[in-house]
Amino acid sequence: MTSFLRSLTPDQQVSLLFVVLFGLLTLATGVTLAMSLREKHPTEMPEPTRRGLKLQDYQSLLRTSWMMALVFWLAWAAGQGVATSLFALVSFLILREFISLSPTRRGDHRSLLLAFFIVLPLQYLLVWTEHFDLFTVFIPVYVFLAIPTVGALGNDPHRFLERNAKLQWGIMVCVYGMSHVPALLLLDFPGFDGKMAFLVFFLVLVVQTAMLVQHVVAHRLSQPVAPAISQSFHWRSWAAGVMAGGLLGAALAGFTPFKPLPAMAMALVAAMAGSFGHLVMKAIKRDRGVTHWGSAGRSVTGANGLLDRVDALCFAAPVFFHSVRWKFGL
Amino acid sequence: MRAKAMSLFLLGVVRLLTGAQARWQGCPPKAEQRIYFANHQSHADLVLIWAALPTALRSITRPIAAKDYWTASPLKRWITTEVFNAVYIERERKGDEDPLQPLIDALESGDSLILFPEGTRGFEELPQPFKSGLYNLAQRFPGVVLVPAWIHNVQRVIPKGEVIPVPMLCSVTFGSPMQLEQGEARADFLVRAREAVIELSDA
């Protein structure tokens, strides 16, 4: 198996990965379709709630996975420039969702313009031009000062700290976090040219699997750790999710520049960061009084909830990126 | 042709910046003669509600634009006439001409209207008291369906005095149609209409 994989060119390997992925997705879709057909059976009508709802959950999760797989395939097929722009667009959409639900005042207008039209494109430009040293500090160092400066010039002291903190957070999560995903494509592992798409895949698959497993296991447990914030976060479900992510990481090691053990360690790190990040975003949503950024909650904004889907990735990507660079001295 | 291109371009920009989501809560989008009336907080209101309507309705629905603002430059005038197909209204009465006459003409020719009964943009959370134009039109055209609407968030997209809009998700909520009751007083009707709009703000 391994020798067969090694005999393929990088392009063929990546193609194979996509074939396998789309195959799995088709299979999963088929299974849920069959389940939903059975669900409609009249004898089960009196009590469709719990199972029906769970099924809906899986279906929406599956839709997301399809969408993500398609986006990644497109990104890989069209090259790095397109991939980076695609992620920039995702950043734009999720930052828009984030800001829409955080109250801003008229004095914030210029800071918002700065965030959307200068910081965001600049950050992705830095990724694209491979200015790694600048790109990792641009937002935490320079933008950290620039945003409140522009805000202060707006001459409105009312809730100044709170408003700026919200904006800073939005930028950190939606722009800084997300921009680390395409940055993985540009890492330079010796002898691994043209295959960095695997690393992006590795990250996304590991994080999504960890989330999925955590979600499924949580259905069987009661007493979440922080019930006011998340119903699906138990230490046991969390551990199960992270372990699943780690094991998947080890299994996928052949596709990555890592040996199985480091691959597992990297996967564990990513899965942990992702699940904690998801929890943090849940806390923010509860603070704003919604359960989802999108229309599943009581959305007045018409957001489609993209941020719900990618928030784990936004936290996992920078941690993963940094630990890979640090561990392998790139 | 140029108007068509401009309209597609504007739709694209508005959707990218705001989402321009329509929420048909009290009634479906339907090609009957209607007057939509909404809160007014920004010049972008007009563009947003226009973008939120489905294409089929957009062509038969004409927004009301303040003549002094929207004809101030050739570009504004061109956009409001050619792209939005707007009806101009004088905000200040001149001579004994009825300021509602252009609206009456439009309704008589079968068009639907988008109206901001506050008359001018408000900067408070709640809309200002409604002016009586809505009442006069409702009285004169009892067959036209009156649909209240609430525009969410637009004032955050482009506050007064700013030029560049900020991306922010906005939506327009359309409520249940209302009617002028038999013998209802002007003031009562206007208060009721305003409340119908406000009610949508947290729907």
C-alpha cells in the first residue's frame, strides 16, 4: 500500500486523496438518505423528535463537509493564488457575520473600514507573497495598535474598550486564524514539493473528525462541563474527539511529511485547539444571545452561519501552523 | 443596457456588503399592487429594500426618492431614474401643487411603491412619527395592500457623513398587510402604522 502510494507523483496522490474523500462523502450521504427514508415510515411518526433532530444535525454536518471538500478541491485544482483568494473571501464572509452580531457605534466606522478593506487584504497578500515573519506578527503587533488608534480618533469614549476588544477579536479569529490555512500551502518541507495541499487536508480532516466524534459521543452523555455554554462539551466526549483526531492523524501520516508519531502529536494539538476554539466561540455566541451565527438561531441578519462551521479551524490553524514550523525548524 | 449592467453591479455590491436578505414574515412576495412602508435611517435604505425584493417584483415596485437629494448630481439622477425607476417627491411644499401627485400618478398606473413615511432619515433607535402621506394614499387607493417593513442594521453600514460602506449583514422584514379601517382617524392610523413597523424590529 505504502509503496504503491510512493510510486505515484504528488499530483496523482492528491487526486487519489480527493477520490477517496468524495467516495466517502457519497457513501455517507447515501446512508443518511436511507435513514431519512426510513424515518418517514408512518409507524415512527408519533415520536420523531429526538431521532429526527439528530438526523438533521448529521445532514447539516454532511452538507458542510461536502462544501468544504469542494472548496478545497477547487483551491487545490486552481493553484495557490486562487486558493489564497478563496480563503480571503471566506475570511471576509465570517468577519461580516461576526461584526454584524457585535454592536458597533458610529465612531467605529473608520476602524471597521480599516479591518475589512486594509487589514484583511494585506494579511492575505502577506501570505501569498510568503512574508512569513511579517504575516505572523502583522495583526497581533501592528493592527493591535492601529485599530484602537483609529477608534480613538473617532472621538467616542463610550464603551471604548469593549468595542475595540470585539473588533480585535473578530480580526484575530476571522482573519488571522483563517489566513493560517492557506499559509500551510506555502510551507517549504524539503523533499515534499507540490504536496502541501495534503497538510491543509490533514488539518481540516483531523479537526472535523474530532468535532464530529465529540458531537456523536456527547449524545450519549449527560452533565456537560459548562452547561450554560455548551451542551455537547463533556470531558469524556472531548477526550474521545481529540483521540479520534490523533489516531486519524497517525493513520494519515503517509500523506504528510511527518512520521506516524509526530503526525499523531500534531493531530492531537490541532484537535485540541479546534475543540477549545469551538467552545470559546460558543461562549461568545451565548453572550450575544444566539445559538448560531446563522439562520438556525434567531438570526435577524440573514447570516448563513459559515462561522459556525469554520470556527474550530480558525483556532486550530494558527496553533498547528506554529507548532509545525517550530517543531520542524522551517 | 447600461442601466441593466449598473443594476446587476449594484445588486452584486449590495449582496456582498450586506447580504440583502429579505424575510417575508407576514406575507409572501406577490405581484399585487402594494405600498411597502419602512423605517428610514440611511440613504442606503432605498438601495437595500430594492435589492431585497425578488427580481419579478423589483421591476413593478418603485421607490420614492427625495428630489433635492437624489437629483443633486447627474449620476444620482441617472441611477434613481434609470436603475431604480424612482418616483421623486418634493420634501418642501412649493406653491399649491400637491406633493403627493407623482405618487398618485404612479399608483394610478398600477405600480407598487416603497415609502419612508418618516419623511426624513432618523438617527434614533425608533422611527419618528409618520407623516400623513401614507394615510392620504391609503384613503385614496383602498385596493392597494399596505405592507409594513423593517430594515435591520443599515445605519451601521454607512452612517451619516461617511462615504465608504462597511460590510454588515442587513435584512428587510416584511410584516402582515394592514388596512385603513372604516372611519379611522388620521392620527390613529399613522400611530398604528408606525407600531406595525416597530413591531417587526425584534421579530
